[in-house]
Amino acid sequence: MKRPQYVFRPQLSIPDHRRAWTCLQQMPANQRKDFLVRAILAEEQRDAFKQILREVIREKLARGVVIQEPTKPTEEKEVPKQTLDFLASLCD
């Protein structure tokens, strides 16, 4: 029985391909296959997680539950004495 094969031929004119090729070249030769397997499975998990997250958000929005951060009261700044003196002199 033949083993399945996949040939990776990046187009180095495409920035993402160039970055992927650089990452792959930095891996020791005996670890590249495992690295590619982990990368593919991580992408699959990420897609599944994104789908679950979208469903949860849709469900929460459908129920009208929106979580908001409590607003912080603005700090009152003290007016400098010179400004108060100037304003007082205008009133005289």
C-alpha cells in the first residue's frame, strides 16, 4: 500500500507563503512533518471554536442579554487658583 503524499510548493511572491516557508525552514528536518500535522489540526480546532463562539453570541443576542462594562465616573479636576482669581477679577 502506498503512503499518501503531499508536496508543498509555496509561491514565494505571496507574503503568507513566504512566511510559512520561513517557519518551515526553521524547523529541524525530522520535525517538519509533525509540525505540519499540528498546524493543520490547530487550524481545524480554531475554526470549530470560532463556530461555537458565533453560536453562543447569536444565542445571547437573541435573548437580549448584552454585557456592558460599567462606566467609570469622570474625575473632577480642580480648577487652578490663578484661574479662579482671574474670573473673580472680571466680576469686580
